[in-house]
Amino acid sequence: MADNPVPRRRADARRNEQALLDAAANAFIASGVDVPVREIAARAGVGVGTIYRHFPTRADLIVAVYRHQVEACADAGPALLDTHRSPHAALGEWTTLFVDFLTTKHGLAEALQSDAATFDTLHTYFLDRLVPTCETLLTAAATAGEIPPGTDPYELLRAIGNLCIGGTTSRYHPRRMVALLIAGLSA
């Protein structure tokens, strides 16, 4: 008996899902996670039914957006190493992406914490994907002699997270503070 391959989703279904994730992420940034589903559908150029086919509940959509953004941040690390003049510069740009990821989660953390099991699972996923990416960037910068070896990636991510608490205000810019932190690594 031959193994039955898993059927591939249609290209338009994959495009719709991508458009929904991007539209939902932008809507969450602009209006929070309680934004009406019809607004997300309009932003994505699809019907409300399409959202519910892909994401039966709002929680499913929130989790999918979060995972999608974690994946984008994790994938950016190696790509930046390939395209930047130095590993330290790649690390600097990656931390800017990470800051943007952290500071644009209006209401997302609160919504996720309402279901402790989901939040714990996503936090573990976040760490499992982003700590190794940060470690790769730190190792490359240390190997190139741009920073001293031994910076712990988990500690660096926690420090960045702490600098992002409270978000951006007219008198405080997490990006600027994180840039100073990363510049200080090479001192």
C-alpha cells in the first residue's frame, strides 16, 4: 500500500492566509487585538467567511499572527548575516526588528495571558525560535572580533525586552536605547 501524500493547499488559499496574517498584524498594531473581524477582512481584501475558514476563533487568529511574526523575526537573522557588511551590523538591524516586534503587540500579551496554557506554549515557542537566532548573530560577531565572546543570547533578549516596556513615547524611544546597548557590545 503506497503512502498517500498530504494534499497541498491551493496557491490562492496560501495567499489568502498570508494576506490575512499581514492584515491582522497591521490591524492589531493600529487598533489592538479586539479590532472587528470585518475590518481585518477588508484590509486583506477577502470576505469574513475566509477568515473563519482559516482561523475559526479570534484566539486562533491571534496565535497565528504571533507565530507568523516570530517566524519572520527568526528568519531575518540568517538573511541579515548574508547581506550585511559585518555581523555586528546584522545584529544591530536584527535587534531593531526585534524591538519592533515587541513594541507593536498592543494588547497581544494581555490577550494571550488570558489563557495561561496558550501563553506558556507561545512563550516557549518564542524562546525556541529567537534565542538560537540571536545566538547565531552574537557568535558571528564574536568570531569576527567585533564583540567579545560570551554574551548570553537569552540575557540580551531579556535586556531588550526590558528596554521596550512601556513602548515608545515622545521622550523615550526603545530603538535608540537598544542601539546604544548593541553599540556597547563592541566597546
